[in-house]
Amino acid sequence: MELVVTAADTAQTLGTGDVPVLSTPRIVELCEQAAVRALAGECGEGQTSVGFRVEVTHVAPVAIGSKVVAAATLERTEGKRLVFNVNVTDRCGLVAAGRVTRVLVDTAQFLDKAR
């Protein structure tokens, strides 16, 4: 997943800080999107994956106008759990890294459980 950072992506705009740099919640979203994209076409008929756990360390600030790239690589499977290594980089190097865990579910059954 690629993103050119805009004011809408900043901690200041999202209310998670008072600086105009790429926010941690937006980084988490990019990591989740990269994991979903990595699974594209791999789920069985009537299946999808849902978020279960996110562990991300945000190590560098990124200014508005900079481009970041999020990547996800399947590390292992634990039954229906899929654990991805994720990282976000910019032209200077590492911005964030961690793990995203998603779970394979039957879409209809999952939606039936929604409150």
C-alpha cells in the first residue's frame, strides 16, 4: 500500500497529537490494508478475514507530502489465525514495524454475530 501523506492523515487532524505528521492510527490502517491486500483472492468461497490483533511500533515522523509504503508478509498460520509481519517505510527508511493478526471467518456467520 502506498500513501502520500496529506493533512487528513496527521495526528493533528485525527486528534491523536498536536503535530502535523503521519499519525499512528493511519499507520495501523495502512498495515491492516497491506495484510488484506496480501490475502486478496486467497480466502475460500464465503470466507473473509477480520482483524484480531495489531502490534506496531512507530519509530519515525513523516511530514505532509512524503510518500510511505506499507508491506505485509505472511509469517505463519495458527489454525484460522494468519500472522503477518508488517512494515512501513519512506525514502529515508523504516517508519514503523510490527505484526498484524487476522482471522479467517465464514462471512455470513460472522455477520450474524454482529451486534
